Amino acid sequence: MADTSATFKPADIATSSDAASDALSKVDIALSDASDASSAASNALSKAAAVSSALSTGGIVNTTTITATGATNWNKVAGCVCCIVKLWGAGGSGGRAGSGEGGGGGGGGAYVQKFFAYSDLSDPVSVTIGTGGAAITSDDVVGTVGGNTTFGAYLTTYGGGGGGIGTSLYGGGGGGGQQSVGSVGSGSAGGAGGAPGGGTYGTVSPHSILGGGAGGGAGPVAPGTSFYGGGGGGGGTTTTGNGPGAFSVYGGGGGGGGSDSGTGSVGGTSNYGGAGGTGAKDTDVATAGTQPGGGGGGSEQGNSGAGGDGKAIIISYSIMINTYATI
């Protein structure tokens, strides 16, 4: 019978032991590498989740809303790198025309927004919220222009014009624009909208995009609407509801005109700003515009409506975002 037993020499045993040791060493290295890879993967997933979370919220960490009129200091938020600033100017008040007449509604305040890197801003920044035009408490007095709202010297938006008085029919105030205030209604003509490209009373272009809409007036001539500026105030009338305030998408709506008979006219609405106040007849008190930036209603012998105050919103981000952001 053949001999099938193996014969091992000492050198062979040593070689096998070395090979086994090398193999075990490689296994240890592989396990260590796997552990490192697992840890790296876990860290990467954690970072990805954090980034995803930040991106899903736009990196928003703080929103500051300022509604009190006058000056307030805004401070940068720790950990943030940029912000979007949104401002509304104040609405103008309605005019008070006196017996047998209806005053024009006030123009709405304008809206503006802008992106800022924190590195371009001082700390703090003084924010001033415009005060709405004061209600008129005496006959035959035009409405007051709404105040401007500012973010330091970096950004300003403007107030709406006051409602007018005159003979029989009275012009509404022009809406504020992103570069200037709306004009006060004059006689039977509505005030011009604020710049840039503010609407002009009695023309084919009473409306605007960045500027204010023109005030309404005799005819009756409808006030001008706006996208970012304030809506024009409605003209005062001698009949029911013929002088409604104008609409704005972002700015304040224009105030409705007052009336000698029937009822005053309704104020204009806004998607993102305040609505205009309703006008009044006889000794009834007109409605104030709502904050931010609604124009006040015009009146006959009762007090006119005050304009809505301005407003500021500052949204701070912990990551750098696009320089354009919607409201």
C-alpha cells in the first residue's frame, strides 16, 4: 500500500505560520479600513442631512418683524451671513372736504426688498418705520402724506400721498413709489404716483410697476394700480361708491373716496400689503388703512381715515443664498 501521510519539514511549518500571520494582519487592516469607511460614511451622511435640512429651509435661522413706528436698532444674528430686507412705506390719510363734498382717499405706501451680505452692513442698523398720515379732523383740509420706511442708509421705500379736497369732486392721493412719495390730490385731479414711472392722473397710463398708481378723480376717473408701489386713492364723489381705492400686489391698497350722499367707497386691497380704508359720508368717520401701508378713507364732515403705518421684515440666513428671493 502506498504511503499517503504527509511529511513536514521545519522550514515548511515556519513558512505556513508566516503566511497565516500575514493573512491575519491583512484581515485586521481590512476590518480597520471597513470601520474607518463606516465612520466616514456615517459622518458624510450626517453632514448631508444637515446640509439638506439647511437647504430645505433656505438656511433661515431668524426673522425679525418691526411694526412700531419710529427708530429701532436691528442687530446682526450670530451665525448668519446674509439677509433679505423687506420694507413697506406708510399710507397717506384721506382728505376731509366739508359739507356737501367728499374728500379723496389716501394713496398706499410702496414695497421694496433687497439682499444684503452681512459683511456689507454695520451692526447695528437703525430701522425707521414710517407713520401713517394722520386722520384729518377739520373741514376743508387735505390728507397727510405717509412716512417713509428706512433700513439705515441702505434701503428706503416711500409713503402714499394724502387725499385731496376741492369743488364737487376731489382727487385721491397718488400711491408711494420705490423712489419717491405719492403726490397729494389736487382739486378734482388725483395725485401722481411716486417714482419710478409713477402713474399719471387722467392719462392712458395711471398704473405702474415699481412706482405708485395715480389717484382717482372727477368723472369719476379710476385710480391707478401698482405691482410694488402703492395703489392710488379713490376720488371723492357726490354719489354712492364711485371712488374706490386701487389695488396693489405688494404695496398698500389705496383708500376709498368720501361721499356727500349714499355711502363712501371701499378701499383697495393688496396681496401682501395693507388694505385701504373705506370712505365716509356726512359726519360718519372714515376707516383707517391697515398696516402695512394702506391708504386712509376720505370723508365729508367726519374725521378722515388715517394711513396704515409702515413695516419692516429682516430675514437672516446661516448660508449664503441667491440674491433674489420672493416674498
